[in-house]
Amino acid sequence: MSGPGPGRSPVTRGRAEGLTDRRGERAELDRLVAAVRDGKSRALVMHGDPGVGKTALLDYLARRASGCQVARASGVQSEMELAFAGLHQLCAPMLSRAGHLPAPQRDALRTAFGQAAGPPPDRFMVGLAVLSLLSEVAGEQPLICLIDDEQWLDQASAQALGFVARRLAAEPVGLVFAAREPGRELAGLPELEIGGLGDSDARALLDSALAGPLDDRVRDQIVAETQGNPLALLELPRGLSPSELAGGFGLPGAAPLSERIEESFRRQLDTLPEPSRQLVLLAAAEPYGDLALVWRAAGRLGIPVQAAAPAVDAGLVEFGARVRFRHPLLRSASYRAASAADRQAVHAALAEAYDPETAPERRAWHRAQAAAGPDEEIAAELERSAGRAQARGGLAATAAFLERSALLTADPARRADRTLAAAQAHLQAGAFGPALELVADAEAGPLDELQSARADLLRGEIVFASGLGNDAPPLLLKAAERLEPLDAGLARETYLTAWMAALFAGRLAGGGDLLEVCRAARARPASADPPHPADLVLAGLAMVVTDGPAAAAPTLRRALRAFGDADMTTAEELRWGWFAQAAASALWDDDAWRAMLVRQVRLARDAGALDQLPIMLGALGTAVAWSGDFAATAALDAEAVAVCEATGSRAAPFTAMMLASLRGRQAEAAPLIEATIAEATAGGQGIAVAYAQWTAAILANGLGRYADALAAARQAAQDTSALYISMWALPELIEAAARTGNAPQAAEALARLAEFTQAGGTDFGLGIEARSRAQLSEGPAAEDLYREAIGRLGRTRLRPEQARAHLLYGEWLRREDRRADAREQLRTAHDMLAAMGAEAFAERARHELLATGETVRQPTAEPASTLTAQEAHIARLAADGHTNPEIAAQLFLSTRTVEWHLRKIFTKLGIGSRRELRKALPAVPDGPRT
């Protein structure tokens, strides 16, 4: 299964390995092979300077992997812009097994490899497909994948393989990378640094490369200068006389070692006849080592077959089944030593040698490299290639084609369009630096008004996407206002993005805060009749801030109905659904809010939109925690963590903070809250700061630390730009203020709360309001309000809020010296809170019961509490009837890993089959499944 790719001369490899020890590195690789043979997963990133011996170690590992399948791929510098080229090289021998993958994964993989037409696959769906494919292949025999020169993999391949490496768990698969400097896609994986040889091994290797004796002092100097680099020791003496070697290879502070090695290669190339040098250059410009293609191109340049012999005799290149260079630095030395005219000539010949039907992207790329100046025909061909790359999900390749297309475009307006399109593609690929550079390039030339507005929009989107920081809202607002007379639909979308950016920035917004964005959105001209659902939701969300909840409520309800009735594509639902759930939340409509979040999460999972999923899971985790289903909440948190681990992204731990606070676990909650406040403040994410302060207030109220709760809730409630968090913090502020004797603060907070809850008119909102108002009332009025709160909240899924109403009512009754009535309410509160795991609030109820003279037993741990969060999530999905492949797809695991987890779950729960799971797991409330 070993894949082709550029490699080192077998002679050179043998000499290097025969004379070097590498005991530590080889032992590490031997342990990896043994683990994979034993059914375990392993990932490893070897990194070190060029020529230090990484490929030799990969070859060693391949020879030692008896009993395992070995698949290989190598990154090639000149194909870094071709989407999924490296991944296809690795997976091509395995594709006969792709039929066993779930249909969405199989379709994503076939589309990525250009084997089928279809919507552009999400890059993480491609990664999941590769994970499943490797697991499927390894099911027959352990599999070791070797990826050389990872730094030259195309970005789409690097992202997919980094995803796979992070999600390996229970498969007999080894994934070993060799790189000069590991890319960010491999961040966090186990590393093995490969350094130079020890002095004695380095001297022995150097002696093997010399034609005659060398003074010991010179030998020691050369060893020191090369830092024991095997390739340098073998290659730098070539072409130098003993007198030239007498002074060593260079002086301290000379060119970097890799440049000196390239210079040595150039000296060797200079000894070749001109036709041979031209043939070597042609091979260097063709990344695949396709011998037939090279000879077709050579024929167009008039290079005879005999030109190969001198290069082969010199040991520089092999012309076998494939063209192979002795080392990648030799390839780059040949290419860089050539003149611009010579490079253009070989690229033109290669472009002519490619079939335009079967390899249009490679042909277009070579034509671009051959162009001496602007050429609209080639620029247009590159633009079409960008479209094909985008259709396959290759965003980095799309950006590269568009960027090159812009460079070859003479017309200023068309060049600006292509430059901005390239910036957009870089943004979508997560390459924020290049995206900003291209925006600046476009702005340096003449732009019309629409292009200038698009540049403003891109700048704002890049800033927002790169960190959700506080600089994005004013940039996006500026773009929206400029777009208004030019493109109403894009302006509406930009206003909504500016609204979200301002919401995330909260009080940390550097300008363009939520009020300013909402005022600008309200000043927009009237939309079409009937309006688009997104127009309604923008108007409603803006009115909440500018006109108040009561004025906004009719528009928000109309927006929710419009979203429910609209016939939208999945992409449109993903784009607009987030704002629709925000409208439901503003109305305190917990049923619609949770149902929309469940749908948004499901759509994102199905589409593989993992860049959006952590934020959606955080919102759904809040809703599910509020229902008292802490096991499901923990599972959602585990999924969010898994997504961030798989993608290398970061998100504030919203769900984890809420869960730990409702549970009353200060040792878990406090570090999360403190770290979130510090990191979010530094990153300009005011909403995360406010959320952390809100959960701190919940925690403190549960623990009976009302002064701390008041301080935290006051800070959260003051950030009115973090609209929903400040609204949700008000009940905590009212409870804490009432308990600390701060009646004026409590009354002020109640008035603010009632503006929202009265406008919404739901049992959730009115129940919370009644409970809050009861704490500021006396006598029969207080009792009536407590009963109203319990009744209203009992008609919702919000069990913690209902239980807290019973608790507050019971505490009030005890203070009224109605012990029997108090015991009834407190017992109900305690039983509900203990059953759901709200330990601090339950303990508060237990102390109150003790004060009434009742004895309460401490709860005992259930067997299911021994499950990890991920195990609990898998167990729940299995109990709900999901198959192992469905669970694997949802949690970004292989089916084999799910099977492994289920075996552990059965052992912990003392059961033997899936049928017994539902009885073994704690009961959960009814509602939309997550």
C-alpha cells in the first residue's frame, strides 16, 4: 500500500542508516509499532532540520512494521495549492473500501477527490471520512501511515490528517508525520525532535563521504558547523577539493545550513551538460514524478532521451517507474538556480503535456507559472479552476488560484474583484493574515463604491472571525451602512453580523456597540413586502434595544412565524437560524428557543460545520442545563470539547461553567469562571465575561453566599450590550439583593426584568417574574406569587427554576413560622434538586428542613455517575436507538472507537446489552433530543 513520492537515493539512505545509531529515536518508533500491533492508536510528529534523517527514520519504521499495512504520502512544495493532493496520495490504495463508509462521508470523500459532483464538502466531514476509512482498512490488519515533508502538504490535506490524528482512539492505526516545522494543523500532537548525530557518528559519516584523509581539526570544525546533520555531512564535501575543505564549509554566521546544502547541490548540477540540466529542471517543476508526462514535455522542448544519463550517473535523479530526486533540497536547488525564462519554458511544456480534460487544474497552474505577464485567458482559466477547487471543498486551493488569477489580470476592476474573492477564500480557509494582506492590496488600487464596501466588509469579517474581538463591530457597521444603497440583501446580512459581533463584544466593544448597531439597523429603508424572515428578525432584535421589549415583541413573533413557514436550504437555515433562536430567547419562549437550538445543532452536525458547532453547543448546553438534565448537558459539553480538540479551535466553556454552577461544585466552577473572565477580557469577548459572572452568581446563590452573588450578578446585569446574559442575571441579582437587605437594588432589577417577561408573556418569563416579585412582597401577596411561580414554572421544562421556587417558598414559610407547610415545600425542593444533581441548592434545602425538625438522608451515588462525560453521551445516544455509525458521526469518532466505549460502559454499569441501557441510566425529562 506504500504510496509513491519523492525520496532519497537508496544508496545515500543505506549509508546514512548503516553509520548512524539513533537508538533513542528507533526505540520510540519500535514502541509505536508494537502499540499499533497491539490494537492501539498512536500519532507522532517527527521534526527537525532538512537532511537530519527524518525520512531515513520513516523508512526504518516501514521496515520494522511487519504484520502491519503501510501507507505513505509525501508533501511536495509545488503542489501545495492543489486541494487534497496529499490526502489522495495516501488514501488512493484504500478507496476500494470507501463503499463501507456512511453515505455522507463517502460522498464528501468522493467529491473532495473529484470523483463525483456534489455540494462542496465541509473540510471536517472529509476528515471524518478519512478517519472512518483508515479504521475500516485497519479492521483487516493494523495500519501505519507515514507522511513525509508535512510542511509541504496542501492545506486541505494537512487539516484532514490533523483532524484524524486527534480523533484516533481505539483503532490499530499509527499516523507518523515528518516535518521541518510542524504546521498548526498538528499542534498538540506528541512530538519527537530529531537532532544531529553525535560527534563520533558524525565523524564516521563524514569520512565515508571523503575521497582522502582530512586533518582532525578540520574534521571537528566541519562536524561542529554542520551540527551533525547527516545530509550536510554527505553532500557538502561533494565537488570540493581537499584544499577547499581545509578551511571547513564556511565561517560562523554564514548562510543557513539548508542554503549551503542547496549550494552544494547547485555545484553538482553545474557539472551536467545543458540538456541534462534542463531535463532535471523539468522534473523539478513536475511534482508527481510522472515519468511519461516528463518525457512528453521533454519532447516539446527538444530534450533527447540520452540527457537523463549524466544526471543518473551523478546520483542526482532516478528515472525509474517514477522520477525521484536524491533529496527534496536537490529539487528546489535545481528550480531556484534556473533563470525565469527557463522556468517559464518548462512550465509551458508541462502545461501542453497535460490533458485539459483530466487535469485542468494542474494545466492551469503550469500555464500561470509560464506566463511572463498579465494574460486574461490564463487568468480566466485559473478562475474556473478556483471554482472547481471550491466545489471540492479546497478553500486554500481556491484562494491560491484566485490570487494568481488576480496577478495575471490587467483590467483594474476585474483584478480588484478577483483579489477580493481571493481574500474571501482565505478567510473561509482560516488564513486571516493573507486575507487581510489581499484586502490591503485591493484597497491600494482603484475601487468602485461596491468594491470598497466589500473590502470594508471583509476587513470586519476577518477581525470578527479571527477572535470575536471588540474591533469588529465598528468595521462591520461601517460596511453595512456603505452597502445599504448598493446591495440591500448583503447590507441586511452585514447588519446581522455586526449585531452578533456587538453582542459578543458586550461592554468591551471598541466602538459600534450594540445600541449603535441597532439604531443604524432601525434607520434602514423599509424592506420588500413581504419581508424576508431575516429582515423581520433584524428589525425585531434591533427594536429590543432601541424601543424596548414590548415594542419589539410583535415583530419578533412575526419573525418566528416567518422562519417556521419559510422554505429554506440547509445553508440558509444555518446562516439565519442562529438569529431566529435569539428572537425566541428575547421573548422568553423556552420551547421555541430550545427546539431551534436542537435543530441548529443537528444541521451543523449533519453538514460537518464544525467551525460553528461549539458556539451552538454552548447555547444548547445552557438550555439543557436549565431543564435539569445534567447528564445531557455534560454530554454536550464533552462534544464541544471534542470538536475544539478535533479542529484545533477554542471556545469559552459556557456549558461547563453553567453545569458546575448549577451543581454547586465550587472547586470545578471557580477556576473555569476566573480563567474565562481573564481570557475573554484580554480577547475583547464581553459576552463570555458576562456569562461567567452570571454563572458565578448562580453558584454563590446556591452556596448561600449572597453578598458574592450580588456582586457577580450586578456586574453581569450591568452589561446591557450582552443582551440576554444581562437579562438572565436579573433573577439572581434580585434573590441576592433580597437576602442581603438591598431592597432598592432588587426593585430596580425587578422593573427591568418585568419589561422582558411581560413582553414575552410566557410561563417561563412570567413564572420567573412571579418568583422574583414574591421575594419583595409580604403576606398573602407573597404567597400568591410563590404559588403562581410554581404553577407557571411547572408547565415548563425548567425543573431547576421550579425547584428553586419551591425552595424560596419553603424558606419564606419557615420564616413565617409555618413549619408544616414549609416542610412540604422544602421536601419537594430537596427531592427535585437532589435528583437532578443540583448539590448546593439541595444542601440549602436540606439545612432548611433540618431547621424545621425534619431529618434528611444524604443522596447516594448512582452507578451511572462513574461514567465519563463522553461515555455518558455515548450511552444516552445508544439508549435512544442510535446505531454505532450514527453515534460515531455525531461525535467525530470511528465506529470502532464507539464499540470500544460501549464495552467499557457495559462493564461500568454491570449490564450486558444495549437493551439494558435505558434502565441503567438516570431518567431524563421529555423534550427535543440533542
